[in-house]
Amino acid sequence: DELSTRHDGPLAAVSIGTPHFSAAEFAELASLAAGLEIHPEVSFYVNTSREIIAAAAVAGHLDPIRRA
């Protein structure tokens, strides 16, 4: 819990998908990310495999995530 819970101070980064983000999760994240803007001082990481990232790119799921 200590690694995933922030009690005070600014948020510096968000990392999801450990161990691996799935294709279905990319589809859901793309839907959630549409129209959102991540604060410029917050890093956002998605951990996945090469195969899943390639499939997400082909499906068009990376664009809305990158725009956020």
C-alpha cells in the first residue's frame, strides 16, 4: 500500500499495467483518455508487451492516450 498510496504533496507519476497491460485495457484507457489532459508535470506510464502495444497502435488506441 505504501507504494501505491499518496498521502500528501504533488503527484509526480502514474504507472499502470504491472506486469502487463492487456489489449482490452488499452481499449478502455483510450475511451477514458479521450478529451482528458494529463498535467504537464505528471508522467504517465503504461507497461505492456511489444505485441500488445503493436495491436493497440493498429486499433487506434494509442492516439487518445498520447493526446492526454
